[in-house]
Amino acid sequence: MFFICCVFFLSPKISPAAENSAPSQMGSPVNEDIIRGIDLLYNWDFDRAEALFYQITRESPEDPMGYFYLAMVSWSRLASGFWTKEMVAQYGRRIDRTIDVAKKAVKRDKNDCFAHFYLGGALGFEGRFKLMERKYLSSFLLAQDAIEALKTSQKICPDNHDVLFGLGIFDYSTARLSGVLKFLSYLLVHRGDKEAGLRKLHIAAEKAVYSSIEAKSLLLHIYLFMEKDLHENALILSEDLTKRFPNNPRFKFLEGISYIRLDMDTNYSETVNFFRERSNDLPSKGEAFVWGSRGVYLEACYDLFHGRVTEARSKLEAILALADPATDPSMIAWPQLKLGMSYDLESAREKALTYYDRILKLENGAGAQYLAEKYKKKPAKPMDPFLGY
């Protein structure tokens, strides 16, 4: 299984920096600084989010909260395409730091549900990276510890809807595993339940204080890329997220993919025009390229879904001709992945493999390396959902 989203467990304690607060689902004040930082992350304002979370670690150095969200900044940069060795190393250091601080917090107070919560979240992240490295046993041992920590948190704070996001991830993911991974999950974690996982994710999306947005984002990806005939659900989620985070081109792109999958060509065309206009209106050349290239990339995806491989290649090559690795590295690896898939659609397997191999040799695969490995083993087919990724 290709893991689309990170395990983003969220539900912090109040920090001294949070001046404006409101009652949360657990009777504790909502940390407005964390809410603001999460919004900054999803609106692609990584620098301001990082500064905010650093401030929280300085004010509460024994609380895992701030360290956890610093790791989320690193992950957000990875997810946006900056998959460099330096960023991966930073992400690993921040996750390890969170685990260390959370374990000490649990030792100080075994009834601190938030300490258990962050411990579970950080262990889940650690396990996910081990899984990506194909260290399966280590990954599932970490997953087992993560689930234990999350369930302990839920026992202490039974009204915490945020914890359902992490538990829902495990339910859904383990249900989708196969082969040796399914065997290990059965032995070491628990038998997955896809429907139970989706129910938990929907509750988190509707009622969680801190993980609501990530639950919606994950469900959006699930309904577009993992489940069949649920694209109406994806459209509702993508439109909601696009309105809330207008500076995030990813959500607007997925809104366009939702229109493609639902054969809503008029709406799709309006989305392409939006990308063009946004690119023309931006004063920064780098930002203009980010939005403009994604509009062209969306058009290429449309062509691939409709079997127009020659037209798709022309658009993908146009993106690559203007690519800027410093500003937008994802638009180097991902167009090459789609070129490889385009040749698979024509059964030109050797040509497709050359593109997958190129991606695997890139210093920054921007996340596309995982799908390149997938399609090296088995060629892409017409209407493959990842034609729109």
C-alpha cells in the first residue's frame, strides 16, 4: 500500500502563549496558538508556523506539544516536495526529540493524557518512516507501541475526538495491507477494519479540535486514490479545504481532479483558468510558477485519464522545461512519473521504466520515488487513480 498522508495526531495542552481561548471537547482551553500554527501550515506559510512552534518549545520545554508541531513543519515541507536528505534528517531529529520529551512527561505523570497522546503520535510517525525504509518489523513494533499510547490517552480523556484520527489511521491502513505486511499487522497490531477506520476518521473530521483538517485531507486522498466510486465525497472535501486554505495549491489541484473523476468538464475548465489567472496575478516569479505549473499539470492529468497521451506528454515536457528545483522540486519528479505512466498506458514498458529509474536516481524524488517503485513492479493501467496524483 502507498501511504498517502502522515499520521498527524493533534491535541495539545494550553501554553502560556495562548491568550485567547475557548472550552475544548475535554473541558480544557483550546490552544489558539496551535490552531493558528496549523492554519499556517495548511496555507503553506511554513516559516511563520515554525517560528510559532519554536516559541512554544521555549515557553514549555518539558511539554512534547511544541516539539511535535516542529516535526509537522518538517513533514509539511517534505510533503510539498522538498524531500532532501537534510529535510529528512531534520524530520527524524524532531520526531526523536518529541518521543524523548513525551516519554519523560509520561514518567512524571502517568495520568497525563496529552503526554500519552503525543507519544503515540510521534511513535506513529517513526513507524511510518521505518515502513517507508522497508524495516517492517521495526515499523510494526513502533505501531504497536503507538496504539497502546493512543488507547491509554483515550482511556484518560474519553471525550477526546482528536485521538480517533490516529486510531482511524491504524484501522484503515492495516485493513488495506497485504502479504507480509498483513501477516505482521495481524500478529503485532490488530486485524484492520476499513469501515471502522473510516467512521473514526469522519468523526475526527467533524468533531476534533486539532486534527479535523488533517482528517479531512486524509479522507480526501482516500476517496480519490484508495476507494472506488466515492469521488462525490472527495469533491465536497476538496471544495471545503480550498475555501479555507486559498494559498495551498494542492487542495485546489485535488478539487480539479475531483471534477475530472466526476466528468464535470465545465468545472474542471474553470479550475484550469483559475490556476492561470492566479499565476498571472502573482508578483513573485517563484509563486507564479508554482500555481501556473500545477494548472498545466492538472491538464496533463485530464489528458491521461482520457487516453490522450501525446497531449499529456507535451504539457509535462513544458513543465520540465521551466522547472526550478530550488523553488518547486515536486514539478521535476512528478511530471517524470506521469511521463512514465503515459508510456505504460501505451504498453511501451521499456520507455516507462527509463522514467521510473530516473526518478529513483534523483537526489530529491519529492515523494514520487515511492510510486516509481510501485510502477517498476507493475505497470500503470488506464484509469489508474494515481494518474491524478
